[in-house]
Amino acid sequence: MAIKVAIVGATGNVGRELLNIMDERDFPAAEVYALASRRSKGREVSFGDKTLKCEVLDDFDFSKVDVVLMSAGGTLSKQWAEKIGKQGAIVIDNSSAWRMDPDVPLVVPEVNGEDVLGYDKKMIIANPNCSTAQLVMALKPLHDAAKIKRCVVSTYQSVSGSGKAGMDELWNQTKGIFVNDAPEPEEYPRQIAFNAIPMIGSFREDGFTDEEAKMWNETHKMIDPNIKLTVTCVRVPVFVGHSESVNIEFENPITPEEAREALRNFDGVQVIDNPEEDQYITPVECKGEWDTFVSRIRVDNTVEHGLSLWVVADNLRKGAALNTVQIAEELIKRGVLKA
């Protein structure tokens, strides 16, 4: 019996990527339903060689599907996820709405795939923040190898993390600056073209942003609450691909060679790291890729056991759509969904 799937938010950046990745990975779907708001009713989206017409979320009968891949924002998820679960479908949600709920597993399958089995409390599984997803892919094998004590992260996040509106703003501002007619910022608090904005989300009372807090809270939930983690999130004028500068202090000794070996042996991670041959990864090169890439692994001599590294991934893929599909695949692997 193949699986019946509904995609909520099918017309958005991540929704379209979900459909692409399901096709690329030959996900065993008997039926796929594209769902969106009433204004998008009848709009067409592609799934492999098929064309799907969007149906209205409000009118859909979720009892006829097994799993719902949801990427339509936190407000809508809060409104709909539990209702859908009560109709018998498992919801895999890409928003921040359920990530820190103690009754909802937060999962990156390579890191904590066994946690999907906790889905049955609310019939919801949460997908982490895009920057957290790639960070834990790098941290998990290193934590297992030498136990991470403290970690300092600076992110360089692409505009596609803000959706189509962010990408449009970068494109329009870039064009406008060249003809001395740049539009005023709307999506971002400052000009994004040819700039870097050192805040994402909203400021908290402690001076950090909610985006930064998501990263340490989610890392603690998925890997180890005892890791001391501080983060600065920066929006940069890149269309697709998040990058992270990561500095790690370990409890136990670990060499760059041992770190490379641990990372290479971890499913879903590629090490591109050879300074002598000028080998390292950038966001342009990771676009469209499934894996998380790690480069520039080197000793930090300011602490007893320290390493610095560079982590890059396609935020629309591993940071969102790919991880969502992988969670569904993990449910199949563990016998929850019957393919």
C-alpha cells in the first residue's frame, strides 16, 4: 500500500521544493494532494511529470491521507496541525510553532531519527529551523567523538530563508541600485543588497534575537542540553544557501584529522577541506544538493581542545523540504507508515 500525502503550502518556495524532492527520491506516494489558500485554488504545481491543481486547505478531508507535509507558517500550523492529527494523519511541520512542545518530537533523521516514534502524542513531528538543521548535522558526529563543551556560531543566512518576498527584495534592490533608483526596504529592516544585516527575527530583552534562541534551544533538544551555545544570526545578500562559522570547545582532545574522519563517516555530511588545493564550499556550490558540507576544519589554539569550521547547506533542502521528506521516510523505515 503506497502512501497518501498532502502538501500544505504547495505554492510556496518550500512547498514546491517538497514536491521536487519527493519526485527525486522516488517517495512511495499513491496520491499527492497540493493544498493552499482559497486565493490559490486551481493554481497548478508540478510533481515529476504530473501537474497538480491546488485544492483549498479549508475544504480538504484529511482523513483520506496518511501524512501531511506542512510549510505554511506558524500561525496556520497552530490553527490546523492538531485538527489534522485528530483526523488520523501525521503532520510533519516546517514552522517554529511546535518545535519546543515537549509532546512533539523535533527531528533531523541522521541525528535523532528514533525520536519520530514519539509522534503519537499529538500526531505532529517538527522540522527544525533551517540553520539549526545544518548545524546539528556537523555537531552530532563531533559531539559523539569528543563531547562538545561550548560552541560559538555566526550564521550567514540567505534571503530565501524569508521566502519569495526576501528573494524579490534582494533582486529589486540590486537592480535599482545600478540605476540609482533602489526601492525602500520592506521585508528587511535595512537594505539587503550589498549589505549584511546582523539581526534575524525579533529582538528579545536579553539582546539576542528569537532566531538565535531557536538555534540553541533546538540544538539542546536534539543533541544535548548541556552544550553551551551562543549564536549571532546575520542575513546576507545570497539567494540560496546558509553558511555558518562554527567554533567548538571540546571536553576531550580531537585533531582536525579525527574530526574529518568522524564527519565523513556521518550520513548526509560531505567534507570539502583541502587548503593546499584551495578546496572549500560556498553557498553557490551547495545549491540543489542534499548534503551538509563542512570545510576549513582547523585547530583553535585559544582553548585546550578547540576546532573551528565552516558549514554550508541548501536551506530550502536540508534546511526545510529535504529534512521534511526524510522524516516521512524515517516513519516508513520504522514501520509507522506502510509503503
